[in-house]
Amino acid sequence: MAQIISPESFSRYETARILGARALQISMNAPVLIKLGNEELERIKFDPLMIAEKEFTSGILPISVNKPFPEKKESQLKKSTDRQIRDAKKRSLEAEEEKEIEAEGEIMELATPDDEVEDSGEEKNSELE
């Protein structure tokens, strides 16, 4: 069974969504649900949004809004102690340090002792003699 809800009970986002949907319907030649005279239509310049707003404020729009509530949990949330928080922070810091050490080890593997001899220029001097 549908429950009639006043326009004041909707949030501004719900109101905007309802008005936009109804204005789109009106702009696509849907029948207008309230009686408006020609002078009133000319005054609002046949604006579908204004017509939708008049229908909305009169409370005759057949548009429903589903507002689901979150499920209620019977169990209580576990409280974390200060010790658990400190331990978690310590574990995350240790993991970060391990990643840094692994990254440094990969960099060290790229440089070999043979590379240092070539870079020092000793071989170049011996070739010149």
C-alpha cells in the first residue's frame, strides 16, 4: 500500500531527482496531472520543470521513493584496545621496512664489482700505454 508523503519530507537530492524525472516525462508529451489555464501556462512559459514543481507541491505525483534502512545488527562491535592498535602499527612499520630493504637489495644486485673496475678508468689507462 502506497503511503502519501508530503514534499517537505524529501531531501533536496530526492526532490531534484523527482522534479527532473517528471519534467523529462512532461517534455516528452506525458499528460499533465494538474489543471493549468492557458494564462498560467503562458506565465510559466510552458516550462516542464515549473509544471513538474507545481505537480510536486500539490502532492499528486505518482512517483515513489524507496528509502531503505540499514540492517540492524544484533551483535556488538568489538572494541580495540590500545595494545592492539600499537601492535598493528608496529606490524605495518615492520612491513614497510622489509619492503625498503628488499628494494635496496634489488638495487645492489644490479651493480656488480666488475662494473666498478670499468667505471674507474683503470682499463682505459692500460689500453693507452
